[in-house]
Amino acid sequence: QVQLVESGGGLVQAGGSLRLSCVASGILFRLVNMGWYRQAPGKQRELVAGIDSSGNTNYADSVKGRFTISRDNAKNTVYLQMNSLKPEDTAVYYCNYRPVLNNYWGQGTQVTVSS
């Protein structure tokens, strides 16, 4: 059974930092691609960052240079380091694993950035 459990969200002032973590179970973590998405109120869920099994990364234009996705295969964990946070980064952040013919999400963690 696949499980994704996020943590690390919270309330932070603009310009601050947070690090999100997602622990995965039920998968061969070191072999899979992982992603972070976010959904703000009234908006569609959007891709924030992705990392493949080789460690190659991709980012949404809005977070390039501020956010860093990484993984620790020994801990089955993917991270999202968020720096220089802006009020528009406020959203629920979700961890994602998307194998062929399926799509798994964590429960989400709230990030709120105050101005």
C-alpha cells in the first residue's frame, strides 16, 4: 500500500524559509520520480518541482531560484526547501508519486506566508 506523508508546513513571514518533507512507503523509492504540487484557494493544483530517480530536477518558473527539491533514498524521503517565501506561495502543498496508470497524493501540508 502506497503512503505519502508530508510534514513541515506552517506560518512564516515573507522572506522566510520552510522545509517540507514527504516520507514514502510501499514503493521502491530509489527507482521512482517524485513531485511537489500546491493548491491555493480557488486555484487549480499546480506542479512546483519534480525530481527523477537520477536526481534530475525541474521547477515551476515561479519558484526557480527560491525552492530546491531533493531526495534521500536511504530515508525514502523527498524534501522541498523553500526560501525567500512570498505571500503568493501560500497554499496546501502535496507530495506526489505518479506511476503508470495511477496517481498518489499525500494528505497535504499548509504553508501560509504573511506579508
